[in-house]
Amino acid sequence: MTKALAISAQDAASIWQEQNKLAEVKKIYGKDLTDSEFSILVQIGQATHLNPFLREIWAVKYGTNPAQIFIGRDGYRKAAQSNPDYDYHLADAVYQNDDFKIEDGEVRHTYSGKDRGALVGAYCVVKRKSSTKTMFNFVDIKEYTTGKSLWIGKPATMIKKVAEAQGLRMAFQQLFAEPTTKPKHGKNQPNHYLNLKKKSASNRKRVKRFLPHGANSGTCTSRNTQTNAPIRAN
């Protein structure tokens, strides 16, 4: 992993341009991908400048099923914050005993250090420099928790990651076009992924839509550009 660590310290954009670095990415993170699937991973990496060695973007493939390309919460954050129109954003968890309300499109959220009650969900507000108002989204813990692993030990941290990724993608739709959700066991899984279909022509069309003006990522089987933004919350 020495080479991988060396690559991770460099400009992420160069990872997707130089053949020796692409070979390293292919060897470590894309060995099971078809040439077409790896090509799409590279195109998304070139557009977003996300770094696979920092777990900002990665691909998963099970058997002969189409590969899935994931963008992590930190990947969303990095891409959004590098956009010249980014001003600020805030994500926080909401509990049953909090004073939480929306007034004139603005979030009003106050709480003390006392017992806040049961965790209800989380929200994210994002402000673009070109906008006079912030953008807001809220996610319900019931829709995302798996009841396993970190969702048991750190549920607030996990649901905040989901809300943050959704908020950033919603505010910067030209970067994160066409979100994809994949229900599993009745839950919307906290992952943002590109489901790579076998038809290369369809893939090329998706990538074009995913890369407006040479920018960023996406696809879809079902989508809601206002609320659905599953990510890998880890």
C-alpha cells in the first residue's frame, strides 16, 4: 500500500489522468470491474476530483451484477466546498425534546444539555453565495437506520451524515445530478451510487448528464432531487 499512500497525498485530479496511477486504482479498487465499468469510475473521478485512496469515491461489484459506484459524505463535502458558489452549510441532529421548527423557510433549532429525548432525525442547511436563502432538508431516522453496527452505537453521527450529503447534493445539483436510491429490507440505504448498466450507450448518456459542463456525478433508477441522497455513512 506504499504507492497508494503516496498517491493519496497528491492532487486527486492527477490520479485520474496519469496511466501509472490509474493502474494502481484499477489494481486496488477496480480489479473486479469490467473495462466499461472502470471507465465510468474514471470519468466520475475526473469530473469530481474525488480521491479513492481517501474513501471519497469507490466501486463495489458482487459477482456478475452491475458495479455500483459510491460517493461518501466526505466526497460530497469536498466537491461542494470547492465550488466557487459555496458559502456555508450546517448539519445537526434533532431529538424529541428539542425546540425545532421551520419559520419562513428558515430553521429554528435550540436545545440544552439536558435530556433531549429520543433521536428523531437530522437536517442540513446549505447556503450558496448566489442565493438569498438557505436550502434545507430533513431526514427521519426511521427511514435510514439499519439497527446494526454504528447505527446502534452512533446513530446521531450516522443520520447527520445522511442529511449532510442530501443537503449538499440538493444545493449543488449541477455537481450531483440524478441521485439513485436502492431500497433494501424496507430501508433506504445510506449510500449514493451509480448503478452501472450493461448497455454502454446508456452509460455514456448517463455520464453526459452526470457531467454538466465538465463538472460532476450521478444516475438513477428512482430519484427525488429534493430529498433522496443516500450515502455511505461510515
